[in-house]
Amino acid sequence: MIKPLGDKVVIKRVEAEEKTQGGIILASSAKETPQVAEVLAAGPGTDEVKMEVKVGDKVIFTKYGGNEVEYDGEKLIILSQKDILAVIE
């Protein structure tokens, strides 16, 4: 597993919905890339930054935040905690 340093967080996107609320099935090209992800790992924080997210949290992150990496066949994103906008409860 990837172990992030400092205030970095490893997340994996949650799959986009295939249907609209009205029941219309979307073609794969019409689906928006989701900005919702699950936290897979979180760094220990720094003297200036206290970590507010933990493994298993579902989060909303900035559209262009982080760096995409492929690890063990999965597409993951590593980003700073400041690029996370909210935790979904």
C-alpha cells in the first residue's frame, strides 16, 4: 500500500452513477468524472496541519487537485488535505 507523507492523502474515485434521478441511463461519454472519493490512506500531518480525514471517509475534492497515479492496477489520486473540500457523512 502507498503510505503518504505529511499532509498528503491517497484517495480512490467513487464510480459515477449510470442513471439520472429520473431514471435515464447515461452513456459512458455523458458521465461526469466524479469528484467524490474514498480515503485509502492519510499521512500523519505536520506541525502546521492537523489531519482531519481518516481512512474510509468519503470526501469531495477539488476538480483539478492532486496527482493521478496507477498502483497495483488501480487508479489513485494523491493530494494535499487542503484540496479536500468536505467529508460526506
